[in-house]
Amino acid sequence: MWDDLGNYIYDGCRNIVIAAYSAVVATLAPIDHILIWLFILYVVNCMYGYKAGAKLKGESFSMKKIYNGLKLLVAYFLLIILGNRSMSIVGQEGSAIVLVNIISAWFMLFYLINIVKSVSQLHPESEAIRVLYKVLTVDVKYFILRKVDDKLKK
């Protein structure tokens, strides 16, 4: 009697776990590569941000900053998944992938700007990194005008 009840409960729980896992995998399968790249950029951003903070401001490792960054990453993940699922439910799978690519490109650009900013703070002598930072932050016009003015003054 107790064996049958235990098997019944075990089978029911197993079926619920399998169904939940299948739903998560089906949701994330088309966009898993994007989520992996966002996570990689998050880790690189944390590493260079920590190095720049330690070198310039003498900051020590802060778990609070890592936690806040992780909360932001989870929010990005949820926005991407929500955008994908909302378009897929309506039957616009092609548009869902385009929407996910646009949203994730925006978030990746945010991480890339932070990474390049931290690297430029670590290596202030590198002109290429400063130019890349200016290009990424769309400060190109003012950067070019300042360079031309500097060349004309010399």
C-alpha cells in the first residue's frame, strides 16, 4: 500500500519536473546562444570593471556590485525571453527572433561600452582604445573636431 503511494507520488513529481524542464528548454532553445553571449559579456565586464576600480580608485572586491550586475543581467534575460515568448504566442516566430536580436544587441552594446571604458581606464596611453570608446559612445563628431583643432593649433 505505502509502496504504491510512494511510487504514485514519485511518478507525479517526476512528470511535473519533466514538463517544467521541457517548457524551459523549448522557450530558451531559439535564444540560448544570445543568453550565453550576454553572460560572457557580463563576466568580462565584471573582471575589467574590478581591475579598473582597483587600479584607479583603490576599490576592493565588492560582492554588492556583482550582485547588482547579476540582477541587471537577469532583468535583461527576462526582457529577452518575454519579447520572444510574446511574439511567438502571437505566431510571429520570425519577428520574435528579430526582436530578440535587436534587444540583445542593445544590451551587448551596453556591456561592450562598459568593457571598453574600463580597458581605456586601465590603458590610458592606448589611442586605439580611446577611439573605439568614442565610436561606441557616438561621440565621434566631437572627437574629430577636437583632433582637428589640436592639429591646427600645433
